[in-house]
Amino acid sequence: MSVTRRRDFLRAGAAAALAASTAAPASAALNYQKPPSWDALVRAANQEGAIVLYIPEGDEYEAALVTRFQRAFPAIKVQSAINSGAGQSRLIVERSAGRYIPDIWVQGSTTALLHLKPIGALATLDPLIILPEVLDRSAWLQNELWWNDAQKPLTNLSFAGLMLPPAFVNTSIVKLSEFKSYWDLADPKWRGKIAATDIRTIGPGSLPASYVYRHPKLGQPWFERFFGTLDVVLSRSQRQLVDWCVQGQYPIIAFTSATEAYTAMQQGLPIAQIALDQLKEGGAVGPNTGSISVIKPAPHPNAAKLFLNWLLSREGQLAWQEETKQASLRVDTPKDGLYLAPRMHAGITYANGGAQEYGEAAAALNDVITAILKKAGRA
């Protein structure tokens, strides 16, 4: 399946699932009032007439963040650029030359907090949030806004939440019931049967890997067994990893892109996740590409403030879910048909995988895994 066809597939699936979904929770019916300053903010943003977004690569993100905002506020011309590793480098080069181009940064939290915040590129967010429906903690999972900063100022906020699994298996070969702990994934019987993302570069798989690394009953010993003794084959190609799994060449794939694997699952291929709630050590909910920062200084500050509040509102989060098929952390948006959505059951508490400490753990894994592979003669 081509990249374009995959995106169309995800978007069509999201639209169909949401059209058939049950009603949102009762909190969706709350009649939030706009603050007195809202109309003035919209007028000021319209006068600026433009906004520049640095966003993840993909037609689904363009639809959610550009097209839907433009539809809501047609007087504001939206420009976007791909926000990847190259986007980070581009922004830093632009700033060093005294050019301040983007207003908004949407991506995972790690780059924002570990690379952009230290150079003073991120604005303090909490004073910019003015909509009551955003500030209402009861509208969000676990009754909290999911701030990711380790310390103030608060500059990055997750709005999406995915239960990213540590691995997927070929269900024709491997039984999901065999995995009740992360240690079961590192069992010697899987030697030579596992492929994994090379997580020494932050990207797909970084969140579940950093959760393992930080867990007191897993940590570095788990990685020493997994990467040091099981002859795990490494790849950075998510398509290749999923193909290996469904073809049975490597019936277990670890730290893999959930989006790529989910597409294969929806096609009826023999692949399924090792779900977090079946593992006794638990897991973290991460934003994937769903966290936001406002760049400082923003060339269009009123439009940036408007976009921030719109995206975090129920309207903006419905747009996100419908176009990307990724679950919002808002509890007043229906979750039917959204892949890897957190289970909103009483008594379940999730760790915030977008928090800065998880990003720092992911960065530390580069040296940890390189040392393990070198010791095993595989560096």
C-alpha cells in the first residue's frame, strides 16, 4: 500500500467509525460559554490574516490541522511545513539567522522539550489558554491537563493519547496469551524470531522503550537480555518490520509504528498488538504526534493563541480524531473506532508518556543499546 493510499485508508476508516459511533459522554452536552475576550481575539487574528504551522508529515495531519482550522476561520491563511527531524534543524537555523517563521509546533513532545525549550524557542502556554472548555480539567482524561514539562514554564501540552504497545505478533504463529509481562517478550525461546525498530534514534517505539527503561522491575537488565541475547534484527523501516511480521519471517516485531501495524490489522492480516493492559507492569499513554507548543516569538501571536484554543476545544479535537484516527485525551469526544485509545475505566491510571522524563530516557537509550550490542559483538 502506498503512503498516500495508507493515509486515505486511515481517513476513510476514521470517518466511517466516527459516523457509526455512539453518543459522546454527557459532558459533551455542557454549554461552555466563550470568555468576553474571545470575539476580540478572533478579530485580532483575522487582522493578522495568517498563521504558520510546523506539523507532522501526512495528509491526515494537513487535513486535521490546516484544512479544518481554515474552514473554521476562513479569514486566516494557513501555511504549513513538515515538522520532522529536518523541521527541528530548519527552525534552529532560521532562528540563528534572526528569522522567526512558525507560530505553532505540533509533534511529539521530546523534540520540543529537549531541543527547542532550552534555546528559548517556546512560549509559556498556560496564560494563552482561555476557553473554559479547555481549562475544565473534568473534560480531560484523569481530570488533568497533560503538561509534559519537567518544570515551569509550561510550554508543551499533550492533547492526543495512544496506548502504544511494546510489540506486535503474527497471530498465526504466536499466541498473545503467552505475554503477561515484558519479561515474556525477552524469553530465550524467541531468539532469532524478533525484529525491532532501531530505537537508538528517537521515533517509533521510543515511548514503550523509555517506559521499560524507567520501570524499576525492568530497566537496563531487560534491554541487556532482549538486545544482548535474542539476536534481535534491527530496522528503521516500519513497513519492512510489519511485512516481516505478517509474512512470518520474524513473527514478533518490537517498538514498531502503531500506525503502520494498525493499517495491516485493518486489512485482515495476521498481526495483533501485545496490549498494555495484559502486561502486569502496565504502560504509558503517549501523544504520538499529538502535542502542541507555541513558538516564541510568534509572528502572528493572536492567530497562534486562537489556533491553540481551537485545537484543544472539543471542535478541534473532533477534527483531529476524524482525520487522524488518533484518540484525543478529551473525554467528551467519542472513541469508537479509534485505534489504541486509552480505556476510560474507573480505577485505571495511566502514566504520561509525553512527560519530559520519558523523552530523556529515550535519548539515553542510544548509548545503552549501543553498549549492549557492542558487548554482544553486534555493534
